[in-house]
Amino acid sequence: MAEFDVEYDLVVVGGGASGKSAALIAARAGKNVVVIEKMPETGGLSVFAEGTAAFESSVQKELGTPRLSKYHFPTKQEGLDKIMGYSHQRANYEVARAFVENSAETIDIYRDLGVVYKTCDIAAEDDPNEVWTFHLPEGLGAHCQEVLLDAIQKLEVDIFTETPAKELIIEDGRVVGVVAESDGEPLRIGGKAVILATGGMGSSPDRIFKYSWFAPAAYNMNVLTPLQNVGDGLDLALSAGADPNTITTCPLLAAGGRDMTMDSQVGGAGVNPGVWINKTGHRFAAESVAENLGDIGTYYGKQPGGIVWSILSQADVDRLVSEGSEIAIGEFVVYHKPMTGLLPELEAHLESGLVKKADTFEELAEQMGVPTDAFVETMAAYNEACERGVDEAYFKKPQYLRALVEPPFYGIPLATGTMGSAGGIKVNGDMQVITSDGDAIPGLYAVGLDATGLYGDSYNMEIPGCANGFAHTSGRIAARHAIANM
């Protein structure tokens, strides 16, 4: 028999949305629960989330119709179809259905805990491909995580911070606990079940390079969170016999200015549909794809070295200051809200050398380090397309075609940004970790961004709030199954 320093009914590894959601359900059922978290405090990636995806929720029913009345709130069936279709059927139907069927409960739980939802919207402005699932709470994700933490503390869930899990304790093929590190010493924690909720591997360029299509830019991206989600849960699961042949991870891709935050107005200006070039000095996309934030990240991530520049004229800058952005980046860059902070922020980045400025394209090319001839030819061809009103090279939407003729010209360095990664550990619809033979490993679950099965190779931006919604939902599903089998 394994020996433990302390024993619980349920051990949750990770204190983000998925881990605390699992702890809430188990504690409400009267179970003795511990959450171990390697960071100094709980919260996880959901602290940085804006909204939560849910289908047929109480908020949607009360609203009746979306803000843009030509759309409708999706049914559960439409949500499931969207997940399976977007992934080209690579999503796990069991996992996807479990999420869709149980997602609305997240909203009810938070409302019961006092969270107020402002609306249910979409992330982009008037994107016909998005479904209206983006439940936006007052205080956004940070407030929700504070509320959830308070709820489990009141239920006397033990929370050990700065206590990373190091290995699983396995007895007769069943996971029965975790060896953690506390104050530099091993701490053996027993449990009738263990839930892995370590937040994926988005902070590990090595893992992103190895397990995703994102290899070209894995070492040259903005990591937009201060967390250390490097695949701890994956390592633990593999040590217990998890399927090693289906490890896929897809970065949760955003986009913005290189080495800038998501709410940077310079970064927001750069991802507007102006002129984007890569390190060869050439355009690579119809910049109107900026209308969908997820598409921007994908396009940037494919470029050599992940290097992208956005070219703006003085007229572009002036228009953004007075009229605002032509695209929306959730709550970070608001559609058509004047960018009043753009000029001072731009000056600061010019002074630091991050942003480039020149009176000629030749000089700007030299500063950006791209081939001069190629860049000058690219800009000449683009300006000619603007004069004709037709972009025959990439078929950019005509309303965004504006010639760059008024110096000075600016070069804003852009990068794909990642909030994290989705996937890695294969699970079934009960969130049990699965072996290569398809068998569930007794006593072991994976939830949230640790669990694969909701996506193919790309995060589904057409269901805004999907990762956050799945985190909460999967945590509850795992806890309920674990309780039923104790």
C-alpha cells in the first residue's frame, strides 16, 4: 500500500478555471479536496480571459436576440456542428458534445455566485462566421476567478500554492496520488482520483515546435501571459500510460505588436488591414483577414521566422486617432473607438527603436532589415492596386484599399501572440485520460487546456470564449465522474 503524508478524496493539479471548477463540484458534494498550484497564486489563463462560451444559456434566453438582430444565438446542435466542421471532423465527438451539452451551467453557477453578465456577443465585429457565444461578465475573467476562488475557500478546499506536482503515485494500475514539492521537500498526497488541470504547454516554445504546425514561429512569438504552462500535465499523464501517439496542441493565437501587450494601441494599429509584409519584403495575405482575429495569428505564424511588419502612412495614423480601429480585438481594441493613446505610445516605441519611421520606402526597408528592391516593388504594386480599386494579387476587400503616399511611413513589428495552447492529453467524454488502446486510466483525468479533443489543428475563434468555456465545463464533468466512481 502506498504511504502518504496527507490524503484527500480528490487531488486537483492546477488552480485555474478548470481546476477550481472541479474543486467546487467535489466540495459541494461533501468531498475532501485539495488544489495544488505551482505558481504563487491561483488563477491560471482564465484570469486573462474576456468571455465564456456557452450554448442555450440563461443569458441568451433572457436577451432573446443578439445585438445585431440579423443573427441568432446558436443551439447546442449548431454548436456541435460548428466544432466538428471547423476541425474537419478531427475533434473528438464525445468531448465536443460533453462541452456543448454542459456549457450553460457555467453561466448559471457564476450568476448564483454574484457575477453579472453584460451581454452575449462575438469577438469580431459583424463576422458572419462567428456564433454568438461570448458571454462577457463584469470584471471579465479576473473577477470570475476571484469569485470562484472565494467560493471554494468557503467550502474549505485546501489550496497549496508554490507546490508543483512532480510525479503520479500509481498502485495496481490506478492513480492514487501525487508527489509534489513543498518548500524543497517531497510531499506525498493521496487521493481517490487526480485531475490534471495544469493549463497546457503554451509557455514552452519547445513543446509548441514539437507538437503543433506552429514550428516556423515557435521561438519568435509574443507570450501574452506571465504563467509557466510548459506541459507539466502532459508529462504526468504520459508517465501513467496516456496515449503518446495523439499529442496535438494548437496555440491560442492572437496577434499584435511584437513585444507589446494585447491592449497596445500601436499593436492594434498594426493589425488593422493596411499593408503587411514578411521578412522577404513581400505581402503575404489579403489584409482584410484582420476582420477575424484568429486568422491574423494563423497568417503571421506561417511567415518565415514569424516576422511580420505592418506599414502605415501618416494618413493612416491620423485616421486611426480620429476614427478608431476598423477591426475589433475583443475588449482590447474596440471597433471604431478613436485611438487617443496611439500618438504618445508611437513616440515611445520610436524612441526605443522598436517601431521604424522614414520618409521613403527605401529608407524604411533598410531600417526594417528587408530587401529594398522587393519592398519598394511591393509598395508600388500595392499603391497601383489602390488606384485601380482592385487588389489582383490577394483580393483584399476594396474598402480597405488606401494608397500609402503621405510620408512619413511607419514600420510596426508584428507577431503572433499566444495566450496558451489547447490540447495534448487524449481524454474521453468523461475527461478520463486514455491509453493508446483506448482504455481509461483509472483515477486520472485531464481538463481545460491540458485535454485534447475539442480542436483539430487550430483554436476555434468562430466560437468566441471556447477555451474558457471548456475549462469550466470539463472541470465539472471530470469531478462528477470521479465522485461517482469513488
